[in-house]
Amino acid sequence: MKNNKVVLAYSGGLDTSYCVKYLSAEKGLEVHPVLVDTGGFTDEAVHQVEKKAYHLGAKSFTRIQAVADYYEKCLRFLVYGNVLKNNTYPLSVSAERVFQALAIIKQANLIGADHVAHGSTGAGNDQVRFDLIFNTLGNDLEILTPIRDQQLSRQEEIDYLQKHGIELNWEQAQYSINEGIWGTSVGGKETLTSHLPLPESAFPSQLEKEKPEAIELYFEKGEFKGLNGQFFEHPVEAIVTLKELAAPFAIGRDTHVGDTIIGIKGRVGFEAAAPLIIIKAHHLLEKHVLTKWQQYWKEQLANWYGMLLHEGQYLDPVMRNIETFLADTQQNVTGKVFVKLYPYRFELQGIASDFDLMDAAFGSYGEMNKAWTGEDVKGFTKILGNQNKIYRGVKV
């Protein structure tokens, strides 16, 4: 016999609030909401979410600080791999969901719950991400998904809560915002079309700075460790500080269009000033310090890593194999990257590194060769062309 404990992945929004009330009132379950913080909540916001949970009938409330674990086990590899889905999106939400699901499973095992729940709908990626982790690590935990199963509209959820005496302020927000340390997603009526852009007002950060500003990012073995001469104990602090510096320039806005796990196309806006600057700066540094084939194979494997992570396949052992490769490539990725911030954009201006392979002792591109002669190049070019010459001699 299963017990009546259910651990709910809880954000305090309408969907998960409905789940608290429905699972307790209709299913007679002891609901334990868990807020897994991946960087998007202030202490005051968490306090308000907790109050709401108890008002809805929760048995307990738990906040799990997952940012450090999220960085160590995921975000640093997204930087190592310069991962941008479809060359655009830094996986702001998709990476978060995996670590939220992992934390929910851990909490369920801790309190001995026989059920886990999430508030995903049946039309997106999150339902698959949560379910995959829950099914893999859940040890026969029953997965409850009221919103997906009942195909509820937002108004139906509000009506149900009001019927049960819950008169909270459920604003009909025009845009759905999901904020985390690796960026903020923005969904609205425009993202349901193929042609309409999100308006300026839809983005959380508005333009406040217009005077260009030069900054310096410092990387140590691929990790973002310093900003403008200030060095941080943990890269998470550096990421947060860069966001505070760059967001007032309204940098990092874009719209991602991609294939969902369930086979339909999806479109979402996002704002990710810090991730985009970090990834682009890191990539520029790698162009200077890595060899041609290191860069090539990194790109191939990192693309697979991002795709598998996006589709919830974080637990596949091949992900650990790719992480090992990516980490090994970062031994010489140390140095400064010079960046300039402007309204709505940024420029990468150059790097300084002891491992820079643009070594003038060998030659300067397009200028002068110092380590070889013209005769060396003539012989090299002749040998290099042998295969094509033989082929044309046989086929023509």
C-alpha cells in the first residue's frame, strides 16, 4: 500500500498552487511542496511563496538551494562547450528543470514519500524532463500531474481555487516569466506566432544605461572567475555580478525557435545577459589558446551535450563521458577577455593570455613568416595537393 505523502515541485505560481489544493482536497494526500532555487528567488519572494503554500493546505514547505550544485554539475560544462541551442539559446530553463527534478527525488526519498508531482502542461518539454528523471530514479514513485491530466485552462484553475475559498491575487499576467541564474525565459501571445517580436515591455530588464562601458572577464581553466580585476570565491558570484552590470544595457535578448521533445516547434523569448557574454567571451579565448582539432571536436560533442540536456537525458552515462572530454580541453583556457557593453549589444574586443597561440616568433598572419621558408611552402603545397592531383588524373 502506498502512503499518502506527495512531494510537489513548487514555484508558487497558479499551476503548482492548484496542485497543492487539488491533491490535498480531492485526493486526500499530504502535500509537501518543494521550491528548488536555481537562482531566481530572493529571500522575500521565497517567504511569500511559503506563506501561500501553507494557505493552500500544504503539510510542509521546503526550499532547496541548488545553485552551487547546478553550476558544478551542469553550467560549467555549458560554458566549456560554448553551448547555445540552435546557435541562439543558452538552455536557460531546460537545464534548470533537470536539477529541480533531481532535488525533488532526493526530498521524496528523504521523507519517505510514495508520490511526486509537478504542474507541467501536456504541451511542452518540462513534462518530459520531470517524468524522465522521476521514472529513472523514482523507485516506483507514482507521478501525479493534475494540470496535464485535466487539461485545465488558467481560468478553470482560478475558479477551482476560489470555490475552495482561496482568494489570492491571481493576476492575468500577459507574459510568463521564468527566472534563473542562467537566464530568464519570456513567453506571451507573440511567441505563439511565427512573426511577432516581443515588445520592449515584456522583458524583465529595461534599458537604463546608454554610455558604453568596457569590462574585463577573467577565465581560469575555462571557468569565469573574475570581473574588472575583482576575483570571486565561486563562479556563481561572478555570474551574478556580471548580470547586475550588463542587464541595465538590455543585453542578451533574443527569441529561440526550436524542436520540442514532443515533436512540435516551439518559440520562446529570453533574456540572458551574463550567459551570452560569458559564452561568447570564453569562445573567443578558446580560439586563441586551443588547436584547430580541439576546437572542432569540442564543437561536435558540445552540440550533442546541449541537445541531450535540452531533452532531459542528463542521466545518460554518455553525458559524463562528454563532460570528461570538455573539462580536459580547458587546461590552457586561462586569460582575460576584453568586452565593451552598449545598449542592446556587446562587442568582444580581444584577449590576453600566456597560452595565446598567436606567437609572433613563428610568424604574423598575412605579414611575415619566420619559422619556414618559401621553399618549405612550395614542397608542402605540392605534397598537400597529391591526392586531388591523382584523383583528377584518373577521373578526367
